[in-house]
Amino acid sequence: LNIAVLPGDGIGPEIMQQSVKVLEAVAERFQHEFRFESSPVGAAGIEETGDPLPEATLELCKKSDAVLFGAIGDPKYDNHPEAKIRPEQGLLRLRKELGLFANIRPIKAYKSLLEHSPLRPERIEAADMVIYRELTSGIYYGERSLSEDEKSATDTCTYTVEEIERIAHLAFKSAQKRRKKVTLVDKANVLETSRLWRKTVTRLAKDYPDVDLDFLFVDNAAMQLILNPRQFDLILTENMFGDILSDEASIIGGSIGLLASASVGTTYSLFEPIHGSYPQAAGKGIANPVASILSAAMLLEHFNLTKEAQAVIDAVELSIKLQISTSDIGGGHTTKSVGDFLESLVL
Amino acid sequence: LNIAVLPGDGIGPEIMQQSVKVLEAVAERFQHEFRFESSPVGAAGIEETGDPLPEATLELCKKSDAVLFGAIGDPKYDNHPEAKIRPEQGLLRLRKELGLFANIRPIKAYKSLLEHSPLRPERIEAADMVIYRELTSGIYYGERSLSEDEKSATDTCTYTVEEIERIAHLAFKSAQKRRKKVTLVDKANVLETSRLWRKTVTRLAKDYPDVDLDFLFVDNAAMQLILNPRQFDLILTENMFGDILSDEASIIGGSIGLLASASVGTTYSLFEPIHGSYPQAAGKGIANPVASILSAAMLLEHFNLTKEAQAVIDAVELSIKLQISTSDIGGGHTTKSVGDFLESLVL
Ligand SMILES: CC(C)[C@H](C(=O)O)[C@@H](O)C(=O)O
Ligand SMILES: CC(C)[C@H](C(=O)O)[C@@H](O)C(=O)O
């Protein structure tokens, strides 16, 4: 496997080191050959080349079998609304260029972390869901404008039936292998795009008679996620709602530092933690590498390296149980020492 | 005071009865005269007149001093994406026609309900925040379209500087009377409208040097609300983000059945619970009337009837402590008996 490694900004590089180390251990133990090649993206891309998605980085991704992505974003740009070039553009363009239309975010409550959650253990015990977030359309990619006199701004959210269908098919197929329930989250009582989602997904559901389909308005979903997370099996939703709900749902898992994601399309695939660049922690060795390492496990799974993926997951679960973990989940270990421990378990 | 009463749909009429009863008790005790006049809205409006906001209802609101609003929505319409007339249009048009640009949603954790929350008591104890949600613009009111061939749909989100300024001024002024901290929630790393919010609010903040302003991206905010609700004093945000975050934040209060809101503009004001029409509960006498009754208290406060408002709030707090409450917060009482008890305390 040729793997493009895009560490990005903030804690990206440190966590990425651990993931590569663990993948190298997998390669050694299971006798594979993984070739890694790195390239800058985000603020790092801007600094090196002036472009948050340098041409060479995009090319590398396109010729690789998969992309491992770290994190993106730098506060330097956040409070300058007038900046024309921003790190996030790198990630957004990359998702679009690679056609990564489905972002898959599994969320479950780890037994040994129940005590650590802000939620009462009995509410989240055995919660196990996956969020399918549409990733290359909606308000993220609609036309935007700022009026000449800077007195008015507009963002546009557009969805086509085809964009809805392709991710909905993936979602229904995934639900068939799970508990066979899809919850479409939308705001169909207000938005035209939501009504198109509801109509399209309702029609498609007929092809999957073994899967139950239900609907929740996004405001209610944001509440239900915390009130009763166990009601969810697979949540299907559009880009912006998926962004909000999956960060919120990270609480169920105990820490956003544990949550992995896979972004897939017809040709390419990219694996990234759902957390951001966490600039306040950069360089301190306190970032949790598990989200990135579990993203690497999703990569293995994507290529049907099931045993290999399981070895990584088992190692992670053991490390959590033994509290060989970072402070966000109550451990006292550094980013590197968690990575070292996981490497040694996998080897 | 002339008060327009719009019970609306689902549990709307039953909770509204209790609010009117409590306001009548306030009038008797404090020697005021409150005149109530009712009119249909939402699905009830559609059934009576074919219009979710009948002309007579709008006129009544405009000639009244304030509007008490119940709830709106009927599942009959939700799963018919093609319906041209929907209950929600009544509420959305009413907000626009009355110019209710600021929706104010206070959220606090009741001490006696801490044990009832899905969140660990120590996380939410003493949480006390207010959400200022922009209510008459953004994607709720932008142009929408469905293409001729029904293969593509669009919603538009527009904000003007003026729309941002008027609610931001209210928010800063309110923060000055609170803990002097405003958190602007946006998605400025992606949306043009968010960047306009950030720029405008940053500029305005200079007029309020005693108030701290900070920023959170909406995905992070959805997580922080649950992780550490005590960090928030006043959250200022646009329409859709406010809808999602305030429903989510209801969890901190123990039940969405407790949360009141005031919607204000330059001329008119409307008071409504943040919960919806909860059709599954309609007619069963299990709906919590407190959100609506506390909305009535916000009405009193709005007209500087401070003692009167406090009498209602005190009654509610006592009822919660004594568990003279509905089942959503662990009591075994009906909607009406909670209303009766509150009436008797206020009298
Ligand atoms: C960095 C940002 C643009 C991105 C998004 O909103 O998609 C991030 O929050 C995510 O969820 O991957
Ligand atoms: C009923 C619906 C249109 C409404 C909204 O989204 O504004 C409701 O959820 C609310 O928060 O008042």
C-alpha cells in the first residue's frame, strides 16, 4: 500500500508520527509493505508554498492508495475574517478533488471510560452508532459572496438527488450489517434541501426493506443524542448538520481524542481523526494519538485487512483499559508513550 | 395588558390554559387587568382557515401588547415534503411580520433537578447561561428553490451588517447585567456569513469594553455545551445554529419542558416555550406546563413587572422542589394539576 501522509497543523504532526509507527508495526507483524510519503497541507502548506493544498500534495494523494490526514487549522487565520487564504480551504478542496462524498464516523462508549464521561454511565452504556455525513456538497461548497460595500454576505446550500442517493446507498448498506436502522436528520420543516433529502431517502429505502428508516429534525436530534444515544444505529445527514452532530456525539465516546473517521468516494479514500488541530496543545506531547491511530485502523479495514485492523483496535482497547493513555481520558501518559505502547502491542 | 393567546398545535392548547390561569392569578394578586384573546395558528390555523397564519391572528397580535405562543407542528405535514402549506410557516411568518429578531433563551440547572439530568451533577451545577438566537434572517428566510425537474434544491443564507448589529447590541447590553462574557458561535472557517458576523461583532465589542468577547466554531460549541456548560454566560449566534444549540442546551436544564423564551423586536414581543407541539403527548395531560408558564414570567419581566415575574418563578421553583411536577422531571402530576398548584401559590 502506498499511503500519503498529510500531517497538517497543530497537533497533526505529533499524532501522525504515532499512527505511522503503528502502521509500520502492522506491516512488520503481518508481512506487508506500506510505503509512506509526506506532504504539507493547511497552514503548513500556506507557509511552504502559499497554498493550503499545494499541487504536489494533491498529486501525491491521487497517486497513492489512501490518504492519512492529521488535522488542519491555525488560530492566526480564524480571527481575520478578511484573510483570503485559509488552512481549511486545503481540506475542503482536497475532499472535493478526491470526491470523498461520505464521511463515516463511528461512535461508541468504551466500557472502561464510562466513569470518565460527563454523561451518566447508565445513559451511554452500550451506545454504538455511526454517523454518515455528506462531505462534498451543501453549504460548505455552495456559492458565497460578500457584497461590494461589505454590508451583506451570502452562503448557498444546494443538494442534488444524485448527491443524496450515493451516500444514502452506502448508509443503507452499512445499516444492513449493523442493527438495521437509519435515522435521517434534517430540517424538513424549514429547508427545501432537507425536503429533497427526505423525499429521496424515503424513495431509496424501498430498496432496503430490511432496514427501518426514521426521521428527526436536527434540533431534536441534538437533544436526543445526549438524552438517549442508544436509540441510534446509523445517522445519515447533510454536511453542516453532520459536522455539528458528530462533534457533539464525541462526548458519548468519552473524548473527541478517540474518534476516527473515514472519508470515501468512488475512487479515493482518506482517514482522519474528527478532532481539529488543537493548537493550544501543539508540541506539548499531551494530544491523544488514538483518534488518528483508529483512523489508520479504518484504513486497514477499508482494504479488507480485517485481522490487521482488529490488532490495532485490540491494542487501543487494552491501552484504554490499562490507562496507558493521555490526560483527556484520565491517563498520565504522553502522546509518544501511548504510541510506543500501542506499537509494542501490535508488533 | 392586552395579551394575544396563540395556543397552536399538539400540547399547545393544554399548556397555554395553565399559563393563562397563572397570569390571571398574578392579575388578581397584584391588581392588574390582563385581557386575553385567542386565535388559531399553525395546523389549527390551516384547519380553520386554510392559512397557518390567518389574517385575523396576525391582526390580533399587532394590536395586542404581547403575544403568548404555545407550540406549532403536526406530523401529518412532516412526512409530506411536497406539501405546499405547513404549520411552521405560520410561526416563521409571524416572527418576520412582528420583526422579532432576537430570541432569548435562558438556561440554568435547577438544583433540585440535578439528579434528574443525563449529565453528571457536578458538571452542570450552577450552570447559568442565556442564548441570543437571531430569529428573522439567515437560512430560515433566504430564497429557496426546487429545480423544475425536482433533481436539485437550494436554500440561501444571507445576513446583513444591520441584522447582526441589532441583536449584538441587545446581547452585549444583557451581558453587562450578567457575568459580562459574550461567546459568538459561528463557522467562520467556512461560511462567508459567519465571517461577517465575526467582523461585525468584533467591531461592536469596542463599544462594550467591560464585556469579554470570545469565539467558538459551532461544532466545537456543540461539544463544549455538554463538556463544560459553566464556561458560558451569553451565547450569541445566528438563526439555525441557535435552533440546534438551544435544543441541545435544554439538557442542562433537566428537561426541554422547563425552557422558556422571549422573542423581541423594536415594536412587538412574543413569549413561547422552546419545546415543540409534542404531538404524541397531546390530550394526555402529561405535558409539562412550566416552559410556557416561565415564558409568561418573561412576558411580565418584559413589561417591568418584576415582582410579578418573581412570584411566578418562585412558585415554579417551589413546585419543582416539592416534585409537584410532570413525569419528564420525575413527578407524577398532570399538566392541569401542576397548573392548579402554581395558580394557588401565586394567588
Ligand atoms: C476544519 C473544518 C473545515 C472541518 C469541517 O467543518 O468539515 C472540521 O470541523 C471537520 O469536521 O472535519
Ligand atoms: C418549529 C420550528 C420551525 C422552530 C424553529 O426551527 O425555529 C422551532 O424548532 C423553534 O426552535 O422555535
